[in-house]
Amino acid sequence: MRGRLPRAAWCIAVLLLVAMMTAPGLGSPTEVSEHDSTAEGATAPDTENPAEEAEGHGDHGALPHHHLALVIGAVTESKEGHEDEHGLAVGAEYEFRFHERWGAGVAVERLSGDHLRETLVVFPVSLHPSGGLRLMAGPGVEFAEDHDSSLFRLGAGYEFEAGGPWTLAPEIVVDFISGGGTTWVAGLALGREM
């Protein structure tokens, strides 16, 4: 099974996506505008301010649909029967926000150090519960010089607005590697909303 994710990891990822898309409360929130008519006290729309009329309608357009970030951080890898390895992680993350609280994407990272030469590809699903907080989880693959392994990532970060469409986010992730090992990355992501 070299270079392939186990069937269980794919099943978990698909089930998470299906559960997120069908769970109650994940549809676009219904907002009632002061311009909506009701049975009691119907009011006419404010035609003097079209920008105000557009607010509350089509909030899908206000959502940053795409987010791209460059990530750099410190990595520690622990594998059974080996001494811990430390190094540098450099990579890129892409997230598609399909809902105000949910997103899915891909992360590619290169880990390097004295004896550390690996590339990770991860497919995280992200939850944005409030503010800039982001929680993520998803399957992936670790491509090493001698063998490839599947992994499962858990992580958290907090996005701060850095002016305009730019964001800055400290992040920490842990990858649970098949065959008994973990990789911790503590880093900083410089991103752009598009």
C-alpha cells in the first residue's frame, strides 16, 4: 500500500464531508432584514441607499471563498525506536470556505532537518467556530526517502486580520503517522483571502 491512503482514512474523510453538508444549521442562515415585509407593519425597501439593501442578502458573496497561505514553522518528529528529530517546516495551505463556519482544502509541507527529509500532503476540513479560531482535521500522506506512510492531522490556529485581504495566523498541528509516530508543527501562516 505504498503511497496510498488506507480505505478507512478515505471513508472517514468522506463521512465527515457528508455529515458537515447534511447537518442541521449548516445551510445559509436566514436573515430577516428591516426591509422585509411582514403581516404586521409592512415597510417599503429603502431605495435611497442600495448598498444597505444589498446587506443581509446573498451573504455568500461577503464570505472569503478562497484562502491561500504560506506557512513556516518548527517541527518535531517522534517515531518509535528512533530519537526525536527537529527541523523546519515550509509549505502552503489552500482552503475553500463553502460556509461561514466550514471549509475544506489541501496543505503541502516540506520538512527538513539533519535527518528529516519528508513531504506531507494533507486534506483538512476546517471548522471556524467564532472569531478567527480555526480547528482542522483530515487525512494525508507522508512521502519520505525510504517509504511513504498515511497520516491523520489535527490542528488549531487563530487568524488575525493584517490589513486588507491579508491574514496572519499562529498554528499548531499534530500528524499521527501510520506505523507509530507523530509530527508536531508550530508555525505561522501568512495568508490572503480571495
